[in-house]
Amino acid sequence: MTAAPPEVLAELQELRIRVPHLTGSMVASTDGLVIAHLLSHAEPDGMAALTAAALGVGARLTDAVGHGGFRELLVSGEFGYVATYAAGASSVLTLLAAADANVGRLNLEARRACPRIAALLDTSPAHRRQV
């Protein structure tokens, strides 16, 4: 895991408080390296790699249809949601939520958190060296 500012982990902890039914969260680089996580039921390195792959597909899809750069991706499964959001140019926020989560609240809080995470990482010398 790269050296992330403790404020990034604090942001993930705040999301857990603000979003009911949130079951996990992670910030990763766009190339699949874990920056910070609060995951208990998923392997962080594997999640970061899968997130990078999904990000690539999402970015190609938005580009192919002329909808601009990647912003977010929501996957709905039988037992819950996986949501990935752009957090600056070189990192992504991925949230895991139970099936009974309020997706509107999930999106709202994630969209508010992403600029804060991006600002923290854009000013982190350790992150700039790793990404």
C-alpha cells in the first residue's frame, strides 16, 4: 500500500458514518494500487485491480459514445452495490454497500468526498511518486 495521508483514511471512516449500509470502502490509484481501505470482506489488492479494470472499461465506454471522461460506475448485484468514482486524475474511490442501501445517498456522499480525496492526494508527495 502506498503511503497515503491519514486524512484519506479519515475520509473513508467519515463515509462509513454518513452512508448507512456501507460495507467497505477503498481509494486506489487508476492503475490498481491500493492507497487506503476499510475492507473486511474483500481482498484489497484484488479489489484495486478489479477496480482498475472496470475503470478502463467504463472510460472506454463513455469515450466511445462521446460522453466525455469517466466520472462514476455503479454495479448492482443481487446482494448489494459496488460503486466507483473518479477522485482526481490518478485515483478512484470504490464503495461497497448492502442491497438495502440508499443509492442516492451513496452517490451524494461519494460525489462530495471525491474532490476532498483528490485534493489530499494531489498534494501528497508519496502518492505522486507511486502513481
